[in-house]
Amino acid sequence: MRRTSLTISGLLLLLTVPALPQSLRLQPPAKVTAGESFTIASSGSGTATFYLLGSSHVAKRTIHLGEDVLVPGSEVSDSGLYQAVACVASDCSAARFVVAPSSPARLGFLVHPSRAPVSTSNVINATVLVFDQFNNTLLAPTDVDLRFSPPGAASYDRNAATHRGIAWLEIGSTPKQGQFQIVASAGSVTEPRIVQQVASEACGLRLNGTHNGRFVRVQTEPVRDCSGNPLSDGTIVTFTKIDSEGRSTVDAPIKKGVATAQFELSGQARISVACGVVLGNELSIGGRP
Amino acid sequence: MKSKLHLMECFQTLLLLGATILCFSHHSGSAANAASLPRVVLDADSIAPRPIEQQTGETVTHAYAQAWQDLADSLDSNNSDLLSEYFIGEAKQRLARRISDQQKTGLRTRYTDHGHKVRAVFYSRDGGEMQLEDEAQLEVQVFDGQRVIYSDSAAHKYLVLMTPGADRWYVRSLESAPNNAF
């Protein structure tokens, strides 16, 4: 008698639960490409609320179970993990799927520095980030070609494969100053950058002086680096005079390749010149007390 | 003994920094944690081509933890204003788009964050970009109104690009990745 009443109450309980669709289930494709439309198979009958949950997009709409659910490419433009969810009343079924990035369409090409001294090893570093048209990072290794065109020298190529969307390399600058063009390409996408190669430190810095009464006018010879590149106008040259009155310093910019300064003399004086970390020659000049 | 010393160092750091906990777990790793911040442990052993400085490691760890807290708060409250502090560029735009979609559809997402194991793998020579791989332990619940329509508790992988700003590091790109991605 007790068993019979339990069975009846169990049946009543079952009858009070809303009828659920038979095997509510979604079956997305194993792999989807960003920006491409696709369908998700659904099973069951009746209507359900469909949700698409992505990292940057969510969608909600009514679907007919048993029919394929069309997901337009615009809803899966970002790569990564998505969840497709179908709910009937409080019963929900979810399925995960992965959206893979599309083909390379954009390069983030970062070259540092924008001005590099000549003949310096590993001074230029280039970083390439490979994205598809939706700015998704291409996780799969992608070949990146880099074409280097240094000033006054033949162009050359280097290749690098991306790792998690990034490829990087370091190169040295060449001896001649001028524009060093670097072009990165992946697939049909190219991205150019320019590094301005500038003269390095001064080399063989020489100083001449002209004595004129109480004054001496000093002038450098054309200031060049060790590769013969003239240092840029505006580069500071420091002249230092030491005499009986002590030390006197003048900072002068290079103008038209040379730097000049004038000192008042007080007896014997020694005048030296420096540019950056480079010291030039020293002049000894006798003055009138 | 060493671990005791380490705990002492952490405790001292705690006292110094108040609510924000930043302490070093070892030479090249750091951890960020606080009462309200998700736990982030940064491992920078395999970073290249530039090594990470100690202070940079601390700053990145802290910024990433803050970013995840802001992400969780913004997706739960559907308030994209909360993204302005630690997100920038593509990451900010994508999250803002999701919040906008959630507002339109009446959804919201609740994250219960159980921590992030983060590996710094790329740091450019000029210090302008840092790439991280994050394995996050997250509980995710998506609500339609008051009803949970999706819940999940699992490890989630993210590929992250961070860039420095004037006074902090920003999350510039935050992309979910398949479990076998790294």
C-alpha cells in the first residue's frame, strides 16, 4: 500500500514538471574561422532561446530546435572560445567551440630606435605582431619576411617565424648614415619603417687656434665619426681653457661641420676639445699678461 | 628558514603597501594579491629578449590583477566605465562591446576568480610591449535576468599583451585561447 502511494506521488511529480524537449542539444562545428558564417546543429523540438557567448560579443535569439542555427560571421569576428547555449524554460544545454583567427591581414611593426648611430651592433630591434583583419593574434607560427635596405649598401633579407603572434630580431647598423628602410611582410601584407642612421661618436677630433691679442679663436676641423660621416649640426662640442685664472668652459654647437669658440687669455693657457665621450687634441697658447 | 624569511619580507611589504599586497615569490617571479584583488602569480623565467626588472614585475602583476577585478566588476554590473583604469586599445574595445551586447540582451556575467598563473614570455628590447600567457582558474556564471543560463568552472587560457603608460601598465590585448594553445 505504501509502495503504491509512493509510485502515484512520483507519477504526479513527473506530471507537474514541464515537458522538456527531447535531448536538447547543440553541436557546433569542431573549428570555426573568425568572420565566417557557420551553422550549429540543434536537436529536440519546439522553440528555444539561443545564446552565443564570446569574449567580446553576446547574442540572444529564438531558434527552432531540430533546425540548424545560422551564426553570421559578424558574430564570431573575434577568435577564442565561445559557448553556444540553448534554453527551454530553465533547462539549458551548452556547447563550446573555438574560433580560430583568419589569415594575416595586419602587421604591428615596431622598430626601435628611430635614430641609430652607424656601425653599432644589435642597435636596431624590430618586433612584428601578426593579426588577422579582425585584430586577432595569429597563434599559429607565421613566416615573416624582413627586407633591409641600408643606405649605400645592398639590400638583404631575413626571415623569422612568429611565436604566439610575435616575431622579433635585432640587427646592427651599417657604416653609412642615411635612411635605413626595413619592410616586414607576411602573406600579402607589407609594412615599411625607416630608421635614420646618424653619425656615431666623433673620431680624430682636432682643434686649431688663432691667437689675436688678448683673445684666441679656436675651431675644430670638420667633425666626423670613424666611418667618415659628418656629425649632425647642433651636436655640442665642449672647449675647455685652463690658465692662471682657472678653468673656463664653452659649449658650442657644430655649424656647417665645425664648432668654434673664443677665449680671453691670461698668460699661458691650455685649450682642449671634447665631443661626447671623445677627447680631441690640446693646444698650448701663450698670452699677454 | 628561507621560507620564514620570505614570509617576513612579504609581511613587511604588506605593512608598507597597506591593502595592496605585492611580494616576491622568487628571483624572477612576483605575486599580487589583496582582499579584493584576484591572485596573480607571475613567472618571468623564460622571458625574452629583455629581462624583466623587479619593479616592472611588481607593477605588471599588480596592474593585471587590477584589470581582472575591473573586468569582473564591469561584466557583472554592465558598466564599461570600470574598464578605463587598466584596459586600453583592442582589449578595452572588445570588453566594452561585450558589455554593450549584454545590456541589449539583458545578460550579465559573474566571474569568481580563483587566481592566475601568468608566464611572461616576451618583453621587447625597448620595453614597449610585454606578452603574457595566463592560465586562469575561473568560475563563470552567465545570467539572463535572474536565471543562470550558463555556468562553468575550469581553467581558461588567455594571451595577453601589456604596454606601459605614464604611471602604470595597461592590458592592450586579452584574447581567450584554446586549452592546447600553450
